[in-house]
Amino acid sequence: MKHRLLAELQRHIGAAHGVSAEALAHVVDAPERKVRQLVSQLREEGYAVCAHPANGYFIAATAEELEGCCAFLRSRALHSLMLESKLRKVPLADLLGQLRLQT
């Protein structure tokens, strides 16, 4: 299934050729949730699979597209961590275990 997904994504190089999770789910005959899991696996293997709500899923065609994808993922991750810090009522730095330097 992962190989079918990769083969389909290789037909969608660049943000202008993005494809929706729904369309990918149809191609690999799996639920969208499974598509997201497979995309994560491909990323863990080093494939430059990008995604954005405006473009869908695609393989990065340029360093700028890859950087944009990384920035989007970082933003989502930081937002989630910020929410956790608010729920736990601790500063984000403490949640992350950041070292405090004596001044």
C-alpha cells in the first residue's frame, strides 16, 4: 500500500500539482487516516512528501517547497506544544525541558 502511495505521489511533483487526501485514499483503497499514516512513514524514510491545506500532498520540487513544508509542520508542532503548556499551566520552555542559564 505504501508503495502504491509513493508511486502516485511521484506523479504529483511540486505544489502546483498537489493531490487531495481523498484522491490518494481512493488510489490506495484505504481511509484518509491511513494515507496520513503512510505519508508519515514515507517522511520518516526521507521522502520529501509535503502537504498543505491549500495544495494537498505533493513531492517537493524545490528547496523552497521543502522549506515551506518544514515551516508548516514546525508551526503545527509548536502550536500543539503551546496548547499542552497552557493545559498543564507551565511555561513552554519548562515543558520542553529547556536549560536555564544562570545570569
